[in-house]
Amino acid sequence: MKQVDIAIIGAGVVGLAVASELSGKFEDKSIVLVERHNKFGQETSSRNSEVIHGGIYYPTGSLKAKLCVDGNKRLYRFCEEWDIPHNRLGKLIIARTEEEIPVLESILIKGLDNKVFDLELLNADQARKLEPHIKAVAAVLSPSTGIIDSHSLMSRLEWLARQQGTMFAYNHEVTMVEYGSNGYQVTYRGPDGRKDKILCKWLINCAGLGADKIPSWLGMDIDQAAYRIYPCKGEYFGVSNAKSSLVSRLVYPPPLKELKGLGIHATKTLDGRLRFGPNAFYVDNLDYSVDEGHALEFYNSIKTYLPFVDFADLHPDMAGIRPKIQGPGDPVQDFAVKHEVDCGFEGLINLIGIESPGLTSSLSLASMVGDLVDR
């Protein structure tokens, strides 16, 4: 049976970041990254807003807050070092009515609590100077929010990991994991359809939408551990290039109270396109189609702060699915990042429920995993 020191499951942005981090930190360890698709980033990592978040909204002291704020700085440094296309274009979180201004004030306080110190509360005139075509009575400006080419980021992380000795096993689907005295026995189905096994001392679970399967196979109670994944779909609609030029920053309405998502907001792409989304609803199947029937829901939301958008302007853009561990009606859940030694699984590190701000936090998550392996 083939044997390695470290096996990483999942080649999304977090799995790639972990591979890059560990292969750079532990030159003496053999590392393999196992991915069921034929290349990296085929699910959540390539189907999102590609936003570099500031870290404003998340509960103070949570991993989401700490890793997002730290990851924001790391990601911009990484982009500069490796020429990753990005744009620190800034974001406005707006109040559409006077009644929403206290929400902005609470966001400002939460941001300061989370050590996001560059936020600024703007009045209507100040907001209008930055974005003349939006409707807002006040806004919070987040200058450190930006956008990134996630594919270029993942491509560079893969390159770094390869340069540092990581082996990549694409088209290899993990079908079972067992634990014994020699470590973790990972069964996978290869490109030819045949099954084989690999043995490892450290198993890093970055499997995204399938991340709850690994602890389940090992006999852990995923409900008791709050590891069960509830796929949550988000759709995006775009508008014509002519109207895309009327907004130059990201524009967000106040976030939804339950933080199932941040509401239907306006985001920019690196090539200047304007798109709206995501909405958020739980699904049973991984279907990435966009329901054109949801255009009216988008229009009714967008029209409250972007009056220049007409219903006829909207066209389906894309959809993504988040690996939430927050079920319908449940309280907000944090990232689950844990070395499961307390459960009797030495060498198993689970990263579960890595949704937004997972892209922003990817380098910080990888550093955290590196510290756990180092202990």
C-alpha cells in the first residue's frame, strides 16, 4: 500500500492553500492532495463573488472574524508578491431609509470590535460623491474590501505546492476513510474506475460540500459535532455592460439578520461587469442552474438602491452552493477547524463549514492548519 505523511482531501482554494503552506513548512514530509474532479476549484471556490472581505459582519472573537481580518491582509500581500489580478475597489454598505441608519452604526461598531479600523460612516452627500447612481441616505465605506481572480489565485497556490513537492491526484474520488494503528487508510476510486488505498499519518479534510463524509466514515456523530453540511444555493444575475459602468464599487444593503447570506448585493468583476447576488436557499441536490423565475425577487431588491436597473436588464449569470453547517432556522455557525485528537483521532484535522469568508480566509486557514500539524 502506498504511504505518505500527509493526505489532503479537496482541491478548492483552502485545500490548495493548505498544500502550499504544509509543503513549504515541512520539507521532509511527503504530501498528496486528492481531488475527485479533473482539476482544482470546480465547486464552491470557483462559484462565488470573488470578494476579498474586510471582516466586518462576523461575531467578534469567532474564527470567521479573526481569520477574515488576518486573511484580508495576507491575501493582498500574496496578490502583490505573485501578480494575482485583484482590485481593492472598496465597498459601500448602505442605508436605504433613515430607519436603517442604526443598522449601519451597529455594523461600524462590530467592525471596530473585529479590528477593522478603516471603516468610515458617510452621509448621503458623501455616498453620492462616490457612487452618484445609487440611492442611499447613509453608508459605511470599507476601503479594504476588494475583488480577486480566484482562478489565478488557485493556479498560483497549486504551482507553489507542486514546486515544494506536493503530489496531486486529480480524478481520484475518496470513497472511504478508516483509522488504525498505522494511521489513516484512505480508499479512492482512480480515473480507470478501480479502487486503491493510501496510508497517511495526517489527514487534512478540506472536502468542502462533502466534508461531513470523512468524520462520518470514521464513526463520529456529525450531528453532535455540528458537522452536518446543509448545502445552501446562491444565484447571480447580471446586467448589460452599458449599465455596469454606472457603479464602480461593491454595494451592499444591510445584511440579513440570520446571516444566511449578506443579501442581494451588487458586485463588480475584474473586467468591469456588474452582477447581483447571491440569494440564499437550502437545496438537496448540487444543481448549478439559475432559475430565471427568481429575476423578480432580484429586481425588487435591487431597485431599492439601484434605481437605474430595469427588470429587462437582468439576465442569469451563475450559481454557487455553500457548505453550510448552519441548518434552516439554526443560529449562526462558525468555521469548524479542529484537530480531532480529543475524539481519539490523532492526525485528523477537519475543516468543515468553510463558506464565506473562506476565500478571504484561505491563507489564514492554511497557516492555522500548519500550526496544528506543528504541535
